[in-house]
Amino acid sequence: MNTISCLVQAEGVAAQHQSELEQALRTNHATQLDGAEVDISWRLVESGLMFTAGAPSSSSVIACILNGPTTLTQRETYMRSICDFWTDITGCTDHEIVVSISEISDLPTSHESVNS
Amino acid sequence: MPFYHAIVRPEVLAPADREALSNDLTSVHCDVTGAPRTFVHVLYTVDDANRLPDNIDVLYRANIRSGRTTEQKAELTTRLQTATAKRTTANPSSIAIHIEETEASFVMEGGSLLPEPGSPEEEAWKALDA
């Protein structure tokens, strides 16, 4: 199962649109990855705990863990889509969104391990 | 990115000093790497549950772009420890820094993929703060 962890400011605009953003994340994921489902978690950061450029932050950090390997084009398209709907829904700028992808590989089955 | 996640014991850093420390950390990162300040994020988690090892007062999980030299990472570590010791009551030896590296093409920020360190695209990116 792929996962997406969203870190947003508790008092920010993204937190106010959490349901809408989560639905958009699911739709985007399914559209780009052949209907795949995704687990999504949220961390709402209280005021005074996150800073960007040394000042109170308004940023959202969306960390995606996907089955790899992915191509550069796939990653760019996937992350670009998130940036696009995130700005549309929240009204924030591109500079207030960080999207990252980490890849996981399917673990070998016990059968494969024995024969390798 | 970079993203510095600082896990701190509640007694070593006053809430009022978090912003100043984050500003210091940002300055250190930008001095060492040349990255624009607007890309440096610092998140604090206060260790109310006392989960840090006994000999650690501040633990940084520093997620930076891969491609930095060994010397740059060593300088980052030393200067981050010094900056943290000045703003907290933690002894430098109790400040741990774990650097995690992520390839630039796996991160989008400011509407673009991050540039590879040392690439021609990075020069334009560094000028974003200018």
C-alpha cells in the first residue's frame, strides 16, 4: 500500500480544506497509478513549531511513499498534479508546497528468497 | 527542502527561542550549501514523552539534497551543533544530527523539481533569494 503523509499548519488554510485535499490526493493517486489505493495521514502543526526561512511557516509538506521504481517523468507529473490542485483548493503559492516521493520496492517472497 | 526535524527535550529550549534557533539553522545551512533561505524548513517536536536516549537532548533528522560533499556534511554537523548549543541549554555532545539525503528529482518545491547540486540550473535557483 502506498502512503501519503501530509504536514500542514493547524491554523492554516490547508487544514481548513483537509477533506477536499484528501479526496484530491486519492483521485490523483488512482488516476496516475492505475486505480491504486493510498493510505493518507495528516499532522497538524501547532503555531510556533514550524519555521520556513527562519520565520513562522505557512508551508505544507506532502511526503509520498510509492512503489518503485518511478521514472523522472512519472514523478514530475505526479508531484506537479499535487501542486496544481493544492494551490487551486487552498489559494496558497507554489512556494508554500513541498512534495516529495520516496520509493519502496516489493519485498521478495519467501519463495524468491530461497531461490536467490 | 532541506527539512530539519528537531526533537528537543522540553527543558533545553524555551518556546520563545525556537524562531531564533530556526533562523540560525537556516543561516548555517545556506552558508554551507548556498541554498536559498526560503527553501529551509525547521520543525520542532518537543519530547514530552521522554523518548530521546538518556545522553541526547536534541536530535536533528536533517533531510537534505543528495550530492553534498563529505566536507560540507561535516561542516553542517559541526556548525549546527554550535548554533544549537548557543540557543539552548544542551551540551554540544548531547546534540545529535542524523543527515538523510534525498535525490533532487524526488522533490518539488516552488513549483519545480529541485536542481541537482552543482548543475547549471542550481545557479539560477540559488539566485531566488537575491
